Amino acid sequence: MQIHTLEGYIQNIYLVEYPDKLMLLDGCCRADVDTVFDYITEQLKRPITDLKLIVVTHMHPDHAGGAHALRKLSGGKIATSNAPGQWYRGIDGFLMHLTDIALAWWVAGRLNKKRHNLWYSRHLDADYYLATDATLPGFDDWQALHSPGHTDRDISLYHIPSERIYIADLLVKVKGQLVPPFPVFYPKLYLNSLLMLKALQPKRIMFAHSNEVSIDDIDFEQILALVPEKPMTHWRSVKAKARQALNVIPTRNNT
């Protein structure tokens, strides 16, 4: 087994190679579909049909945006959490989907990347819905571990023989320090997910937005101290900024 790390549009792409099959540890951005196709067919010299499984760790644009297109190209299957319903459901979900695409463009701008079409379906049509501790279909040396908090359906992917784990957005690096991501919709679940990772003690950790590190390089006590007590979400941020704006509006004295 070999894990290839590709530079994606705004995130790392992890392509797992075996002699007879390939797997993506996340569904990438829509803008990454050609990158994955070209790497498999040109760099690895393998048919795209060797891509047998595309995992979607959660529904954000850089983790789910390319999944449907890659399945159509390869004939592979999509696996995701068995969390009920769709993440982007209803009117609120529709608006959040638009907001998340806009945030992905903002991140791309910060990385000096050109703007690409990132539109993807807000409803995931998966082939497999994974319970926690389930092995990945066709890849029984990998285990899906539910790690919600960032959203309600995050999963981490643990390679049992090598004790390496891909945690997607469970942690992100800001100014050289590992911190909780934005948003955190479910702080209590997020805390439990961090405690699960700490107890698991994998040898190495792979992230969506920074380089792989040894477990020894992570200061869990420092990170746990940063876990929010209340949800950190788009809407709460908008409301907080609105309150700040209202507080600075001068009041008119009656004379």
C-alpha cells in the first residue's frame, strides 16, 4: 500500500494505491477532478477504472465536490457516514451550501489560485453509508471512525496496519498552530472526537490542509483548551458582526 499526496485546489488529495485498486480518502473539489484523472492515467499509468472507492468525509466543497464526477468517470463507488438525512437540507441548507462555496473561493484567493467552477450537488448519493468502526468496502485494512463536530457527519479514516489516520478537517493549522476548524456546529461532539483521536494514539496523522505529522508533534492539552463551548457557525458570526456594527452606530441625542 502506498499513499500519494497530491496538491488539490485548496486541500491535499490522498490517493491510496494497491497493486489491483485505488482509493481516494476524500471527494476533493470539483476543480480537482482533472487533477486526479491525469495523475492516475499519466503518472501512475493506470486506467481510471482502477479507482474503486471514493470516500466523502463530510459535505464541504473541498471534500465532496468531485465525488459524483469521479464516480461517473471511474465506475467506482462512494462511501460516507451513515448520519441521517442530507447535510445541506432545506432552505437553510441551500443558503449554507452557497456560503460554503463562497468560502472555498475565498480560501483559493488566499492561496493565489484562479477561480474555478466549484458547483456540485448539495445532496450526496452514496453507495455505502458507514457506521463507526466499519471497515471500508473492498479495503478492509482501513476503518471509518465517526468524528463529528465540524459537521454532524465527519469521519476519519484509519489505516490499521500502519496506524496512520486521515482526519480531514478535525484540526486545521493557523499561523503554524493546530486549532479547531471553522465552523464547529457541535462543540460537545467535537470534543469527544478529539478525545477519541487522543485515545487512539495513531503513529501519524494526515490533514486536509497541512502536512502529515507524528502524533508526538501534537499538543492535545493545548488544542483541547481551544474547543469552543458554543457553536461557531456562519450565522452566529454574521449575528456577532451585526451586533458589533450596531454598537458603534452613534446615537442621536434628543434636544
